[in-house]
Amino acid sequence: MPSFQAPPGTFDVLPPASARYERLIGIFDRLAGAAGYGLVVSPMYEDVAVFRRVGESTDIVRKEMYEFTDRGGRHLALRPEGTASVVRAFVQHAPPTPFKAFYVAPHFRQERQQAGRYRQHHQLGAEALGSDDPDLDVEVVALAWRVFETVGLSRVRLRLTSLGDAACRPGYRDELLAHLEARRSELCDEHAGRLEENPMRVLDCKREECRAVSAGAPRMIDRLCAACRGHFARVEQGLGALGVPHDVDPTLVRGLDYYTRTTFEFEAGALEASQNGAGGGGRYDGLVEALGGPPTPGIGFGLGVERILLAADAEGVFPMPDTLLDAFVIDTTGGEAARDITEELRRAGLRADRAFDARSFRAQMKVALRSGATLAVVCEHQGLTIRTLREKGEAEDVDRDEVVERVKKRLG
Ligand code: HAM
């Protein structure tokens, strides 16, 4: 075994398997771009206080952040989630609103390692700031849904609820707290001791004790104020109109504290329940202010790249592309022809590669077959031929000056 390995909970993605990452990112890039979202690139680490704003009672902040102090004495943390970073950048630069951004980025959480739960994972994220129009909620949820649809996943369930706002949530929180306090002794140790911090965390606890108490607890969805109820009704209606199937699930609680109003999660039916969250998001109408900006509503989502690919494997969809190259050039005449022909093919917009080190025909053919290329261009002293690599077919003699044209024609 080599002396060094990728750290626990992390992994390498090498070609050709990485081609699926590329394809998935390409799909997201296209869909987000088509909906008017622009790429945001932000630092992989921030002042730790930025991420603390996502909720002191969350697991992410309490136990999972990679925190460090740099040589200048700054207390920093690797990005455990993307929303706080985008909102920090929004407050810092004050771009015109609505500000619609997307990102594809690594995220870091010191989680207990298990299948589908990593210490570095990657998210496809989108955030839209500056409007509380329910149609924007519809747009954001539909954008995420189209990603799953385009990947070809058919067993993804969209769970949706409303968590209320500053008008109706505090009253609900008090009512929930009273309900839970009365049964505090029945709760799991972790939640019995920290109930006041955020009683809604109990509703998200997977332990039997807490689930039994949660079952009879009051539900936010039944306590929404008129404005939140109207907002939610419009979101539901909009999703219906755009053909985005969803289940209203009042038991949905997300792992982050900033959510208000529309909140959602995508559950991959093909994955084990412990890591079937393929993505999630919601409104966070108070987060911009919490990070020092003017009152500004916002909504967004993050989709887990690895979870999507695991779900795709389990459903048998989104296979690795089987051609990574259009043509592979084999040259037994010294390599100059390969050098020039690959360049010509690439300039013509084709994906082309070649063998190096002036090896034997057999050795070069082996590399060509492994490359997954559709065609081989073979340069020998007696002339040039084009051959099919992936299936049986006639070898075709070609003149030097018509190679590109003939390769294009053969590829159709
Ligand atoms: P989150 O639910 O914490 O939300 O993460 C989003 C997605 O990232 C999850 O649904 C899951 O697919 C994936 N994920 C999270 N942790 C791991 C892990 N340890 N290993 C593998 N995949 C993981 C957020 O992070 C919010 N920032 C989403 C958001 C954006 N809300 C509003 N805007």
C-alpha cells in the first residue's frame, strides 16, 4: 500500500469515471444559465462567524466544522455549506437585485464516515436574493427538479412545507416548546438538555424517544399566518402548473436554522434512508440581515453531487459516456503525422488523442482501444487508413489532405 492515501471521508475522482461529474455539472450549468443564474466563485473558507450564522444549534456548527486559525491569528472555517458564503459576498458587494447565483463547489463537514456521507462532498447550488415573490420559490424548486429529471432519476420525491415567518413562527415556537417541556423527561439526552436553543430540532431527531414525542406535537403548517398561508398556496399552485410533483410534508425539518417559509428536500427513493437526501433548500428571509446586510429575502438550494450519482447507479440511469474521444491516431512512421493530424482534428472541433513514445503498432492499438475512441486513424509507411475501434468495420484508405473530412463523415 502506498504511504499516502486520501484522508478518511474524502476520495479522488479520476478519468474516465470523472466524466459523469463533468456531465452532471454541464447539465446544471446549462439549466441554471438558461434560468438567468450566473456563476459565483467564493473562497473555500470564511471567517468562522459567517458560518455560525447558519445556526448555533445545528450539527454543522456544533460538531462538524473544520475550523482553524491562520498565521495572522484569524479564526476561519472551511465552507460547510454554501448559502452563508454567497450571502456574505452579496452583503459585501451589494449587487443589483434580484441577484441570481449558482455554484458548483466542495463542502467540508467532519461527519462520521459512511456510505454516501463524506467529509468533502460537492454541491450544485443556486441562490436568488432580493425578492419574496412566491413565483421565485417556484422557479428555484423547479430548477432543482429539472436537474433530477435531466439526469433521468425517476424515484426522487420532493417534500415541501412552510416554516412560517417572523410573524407566525415565534408563537408556534413557544407553543412547541411548552409541548416538549411537558414531556422533557421522555426526550433523548441530547435534546432534553438543549431544548430551549431550538425546539424544532427535536422534530428532526431520528431517535425513537424523540419521534414518539414529536408525533403529537403541534405543526407549523397549521399555525401559519395569513400571509405565509397565501404564499405557500401560490407556491403549490405554481409547482402544479409547471408539472413539478411534490408532497406537502409538515414533518420536514432541515438541518440548518436559517429557513423561513418555503422549505424543501429531495429524497432519493433508491438510496438508504440514512443518506437519501439528494438535495434541499428553502427561503432564508432573515439571513442577509443576520450577516449585516439590509433586509433582503432569499431562497436557494444545494444538491449533493455524490448522492445524485449514487442514486443514478441504484436506478441504473446516467451511465458513464461510452465515447470520450472521437478519434485516436496511431503512427508507426515516427510520430510527426500523429502530431499534425491530432492538431487538425482538434481544430476541427473533434476530440482526438494519440500514442506517444514511438511504440509498436500493437502497443499503440492497445492504448487506442482502452481510450474508448470511436475511430482510429492509422499512419503507416504504406499510407493512411481510418478504422472503427468499437465495432467491426472496413478499414478505409484515405489521402493525407482529406483525413479530417473523412473522419467527420464516418462519425456522422
Ligand atoms: P444541506 O441539506 O445541508 O443544505 O446539503 C445539501 C445536500 O448536500 C444534501 O441534501 C446532500 O445531498 C448533500 N450533502 C450534505 N452533506 C453531505 C455529506 N456529508 N456527504 C455527501 N453529501 C452531503 C445546504 O447545505 C444548504 N446550503 C442548501 C441551501 C442552499 N439552502 C438554501 N440555499
